[in-house]
Amino acid sequence: MVAVGERSTLNRTGHRMTTFGSALLDRPSGVLEGTRWLFTWLALLSLMFSLPGIIPNVTASRLDLLLASVSSVALIGSWIFSLLRQRVPFVLEVLDALALTAFALAGPVPLAAVPVFFAAAWLRTLYSTPWRSAIRGALYTVAVLTTTVLWPLTPGHPTAPDMARQAATISIMLLIIVVAEQLRTVLQANDWAIERDKALTETGSRLLGMTDANAIRLLSWTTAGELGATTPGLRVVKVVRHEELLLVGAHTGDFIVPPPTSFPGDVLRTIGTNGDAQIMRTGPLDDAAGLPLLWECVSLTEQEEDAWLLVGAPKRIPEGTLLSVRSLVNQVNLALRNSRSHHQLTAQAQHDTLTGLDNRLSFTSQLGALLARTDTTAGLHVLFLDLDDFKDVNDHMGHRAGDAVLTEVAERLRHCTRPQDICSRLGGDEFAVVLTGTTVAAAEAIAQRMVGSLAAPIIVDGRPCRVGASVGVATATPGTNLDELVHQADVAMYAAKAHGKGQVQLYRPGLLQGESALVSFERQLGRAAGGGQLEVHYQPIVSLPELHCTGVEALVRWRHPERGLLMPCDFIPLAETSGAILGIGAFVLRRSCTDAVTWPEVRPGVPMTVNVNISARELESDHFVDSVLWCLADSGLPAQRLVLELTETVVLESAAAVERLKALAAHGIRVAIDDFGTGYSSLATLRSLPISVVKLDASFVSGALSNSVDRTVVEAIVQMSAKLGIDTIAEGVERLDQQELLAQIGTDAVQGHLYCSAVPLAELREWLARTGTPPLVEPIAPVETP
């Protein structure tokens, strides 16, 4: 049996033999290393094929036998050692020259060793530097000359060597060394280029998943070091301009001592406005490197300050190395740009772009996280705030003034709350605040402070605006879930409004039981759809520049038995909170599909579409997709003629909603984003959803003629949509000059009182018959905005 120690020794020996055999028989992957392997075998075979020529001498002379044996073993061992270690110590150069001399003296004629001399010259030059190649040429020349001198003195060599042939041997051998040196240079450069490409490729792959700027910069310097390893003597230094100095940042390369903390500012001179610079003085740079170098400057355009990379190398900087450095800089610049975009989009996805407060998505996410932590539910309160009379501000002073009011409201809410509180805008004029670690009394006091703060006038363009606010307060209790807590705060807020404007109301069970008017209105709303009280009015959508009616938007109206015809703003908010919106939405969708089937083709080959608004509650339903498809099948309306309209905030609150929209789009139903440009993630919306239509918000349309910013926004949205293959519809068109501007910009269609207000089906048919042949020259007098 074999002992354990003996077995280990045998295993190690076997492993070494396997490694040796693999290195000798398997060609390496590198171009230069593979060529060295090939020439090693050339030398070994040359030696093997040369041995038969010296056999007669070997058998006749013991000296020749000794010389041939020792020289062959020495050459084979030297060559294999270099193949395994990928280097040639100088002692092996001398040993090779002695062994070649001995091998030549062992043969019947000096020319018998010439193939071995040539093979050795090819092989050894592939491992060396130009200086080593020159020394090798001298050693091999001495070997040939020594062979010539010693030849007559060696037994069995009666005739002197042919000097002309010996001289030719030396000449060809030196020529081989020169050619092999050039081959080695080319192969080495090719290997280095492969290494640089590999480093850049791996870096590019890793940068794709990075969003942290510091990690990106750290990786870039690691790669810079790898690039420097492919160019002997390369130095790379980052400098940043600071007043009259160039501050030295990170560096890599063959610096004997670290470079100084700064260079004089006049070392670089900036050229143009894009950050390019020219090196004016290399003295300070050479002093830092310890020897004169050739320097190049590469601009870092994505830095927050003026920054450059200074790249230096002896004699010259290979074009491939400089190109790789520039490619690395471009990769890092792109990664840093993507990093900033990622953080900006993340901030936009979590914050309201108008007020800077958290948006509904962020509010829901943070509140859900707090409720999930049992140690934080104690002292957790949710405050819902709704502005009073905010609609009057928009109606009388315009949407721009309304935006200014909302911005000021957000600022006042910040002053009324603590830094750790969550303050958010849910949409429109609704705000919410989450308080933690406080009592009910303290929460009520904060709510009262908010009401008092918002009671003060807000000055917009020199004119005072009064809005006020009603606040509902709900307190989390053990087991309360997010939806329940939000609903309680919402109910408390409506109760505060029912008591009169500018009130604070704490939630309590049965809070609305005493509010008979509000409860009655909510119950009436729940029965409106089934009681035949809802009506659908239609507002035409007109194409530009032809002015054909290509579709209509369906808008619901409630003919209340006591209050008369109510607009959506009078009952839709309550319908959404109470859940009645599901029945209302189903009614509008079913009636719209049924009516749309009967509309004529105003333009041959272009059937009119019907746009139906969809609420968040409807999208949350698991049966929504089936309901829409059933309506189309029951009415016979082709899917391509139905357009579902929704706002950005409705969609981005739910991943399930996105999947439902994609499922509907797969059946041919089109999706439109309403009030585009006012949401918090417009670009993300276009990328993530199957959007076919973008509707420009009326606030931008109204300001496009007088405000360059609004016009720029409109132009940008239209151009972006056109490139993405998305149709654009401008809402709120009331004047011919607005129509002309929108046509000039390239808007696909328009909608507004200039053409027709929202009217019942019978009036729509009359309007279609009257305006069937464009142009539309008699705009209908404006009525109350739906």
C-alpha cells in the first residue's frame, strides 16, 4: 500500500508532469506566446533533424559524443525553461551560445549546425528587447567565429571551414535577428491591443449596471492601470483647475514617487469652450515623472469642474494606447451622464415636479413601509388637506397663477411641519402629511397651524389670492392597513369641508352619519348610473391642418334630479373615493362604444375614434381588461377605434395597471396620456407604456403664444412624439391664432371650444353634418369648460 505522504508526493509529481505536458503540447492563447510556442517546436525539431548529420562523428569520437550530448541537453532544457517561464535570463543567452558552439564542433562540417543557429535566433529574439537582441547577435557571431577558430584544433576535423560560408551564416543569422525583432514588436503590440480591448469591453459591461459616481470613477482608474500595463513607462495623471493651480487627483503608472499635489496653472492652456486644452510646459510634468516624456491631454467633459487627464510615455505614446484612454474617458463620461440621469429620474419619480414635495407614489410607499414596522405605528397620523376655492384661482387667473399658488402652499406646509415628517402632493390641489412619534393633540395642532398659514393671502403677480384649506386627520391603530388609514383621512377631510371651509376634523367611526346632505349625495351618486341619470357628451377632435373630425372625447355628465346638470368636477372626486367611479366608468365605456358604431366616416378610410377617460380605480380592477373587451364585442366597435385616456399619475402608481394596458394594446386598443407634460415622469411614461396618443395640457396651449417657455415645451413634446411615432392632440384650443401656431409646430390634432364644446349625441351628429366639409370657419361660442 502507498502511504498518505507518498500518495501526496505522487499527486504533486503527477500534477507537475501534467502541467509540463500541457505547456509543451498545447498552444497558448496569446498571439505572441503562441508564436513563441511555435518557434520553440521549430528549434526542437531543427535540433532533432540536425542530429543525424553528426552521428558519424559521434560514433567515431568520444569528444564529439560528449559535445553533442551536453549541447543538445543544454539547448533543449534552456528552450523548454523559457517556454514555461515566458522569459530568458541572460545566463541562458550565454549558455545557448556555448551550447551552439559545442554542437557545431561535434558535427562533421560547421554547416551542420546552421539550422539550429537560425532556429535559436528566431526563438530567442521573440523573448527579448532590442538591446538584448543586439547582444544576442554579438554572442552568436562570437559562437560562429569560435567554431571557425577551434575547428582545425578539434580531432577528426582535418580541413578548415569555408570562411565565405561562415560569413554568410553570420550575415543571415543577424538578418534573422533583425526580422524577428520586428516580428516580436508587432506581435507584442497586437497582444497589448487585445488586452486593452478586453479591459475596455469588461469595463463597459460593468459600467452598464453602475449608477454610483464614485464606483464609476474607481473602476475607471482600475482600468486605466490595466491600460498602462500595456504601454511600458506610461503615466496618467488627473488634474483639476483651481484658480491659478492645477490640483493633482488620482494617478497611475510608473511613478517612482507620487506626483506633487499641484502643478502651475500655465502648464495647460484651455482651447475653446468645450473643455479642450493644450500642454504648454512639460517641465513640471517631467520632474514629477523623473524623466522627459511625451505628454498628451485628454479632456474630462462630464466632471463638475474643468478637469483633464495628462498621459505621458517615453519617446512616444502609441496611438492605440491613446485611443484606448480616450475610449475609456468616453465610457466613463457616458456612465456618469447615465448616473446623473438615473438619479434625476429617481428624484422625479418620487417628487412632484411643480412643488418639490413627495408625490403620491412616494407617499404611498413610505406610509406602507411605516405601517409595516410595528414599532412605528404608535403616534402615526395621516393628514389629508384639500384647498378651498382653488378652482376659482384657475378659472379667473389662469393655470400659471394656479401653479404659483400650489408652489406657495407647498412652501407653507414645509414651514408647518418637521423635517422628519412626510409632506406630499397627491395631485391637483390635494396634499397629504404623515406625522410620526406624536400625539393626537399635537397632530391636530399641526393641522390647525396649516389651516391658519394657508388662510393668509397668497400674492401672485401683485394680486392677492385666498384659497384656505380643509384638513382631515386619521390616526393609525394596531392592525390598520394602508388603504383603510388613507380612507379614514379622506373621510375626515370631506367631513371638514362639510362643516365649512377652513376646518380640521379628526376621524372617528360613523363620522359622516350625521352629515345627511353629504351621505345623501354620495348615495344618489352610487345610484346614478343604474338610474339613467348619467349622460355622455362628446367633444370633437379635429385634425391639422385638414380640419377633419377624426374622433371625439367622451365626457360624463350627471343630470341630478335636484341640482340639474352637473359637471365632472362636481361629483367625480367623490365617486373615486366612494367607489362609485367603477359603475360610472363602465356606463361611459359601454355607451361610448355603442354610440361610436353609428358615427359616419367623415374622412374616407379614416373611421372616427372615441376617447374614454379611465380612472385609477378602474385600472386596479382585475376584471378591467375583460370588461373592455366585452364592451367592444357587444357593441361591434373595432378595437382600433377605441382610445383609453388616462393621466400619468394614474398609471405609474401600479405595475399591474401597466400590464393591463399592455394587454389591451395587444388587442389593438390605443392608449392616450392626458394632460401630458404636467406629470412627474413623462419620459418614463413614454418608455414604459404602449402609448399611441399624447394630449397636450391646455395650460401649455393657452400660454404658447405669449410665453416662450410654454411654446418650447409644446414644440419639444410634439417633436419627441413624432420621432416616437406617437400622435399629438392639443387641448383647450379657443382661438385661431392658437390653431395656426399648433399647425406650424406640427401638432396632429386639436380639441377645444374653437370647434365645438362637449355636446350630446344628437347635437354632435348635427355638428358633423354641418361641418363635414372643411374648413371649420364658424366656431361655436365658448361654454363652461367641461
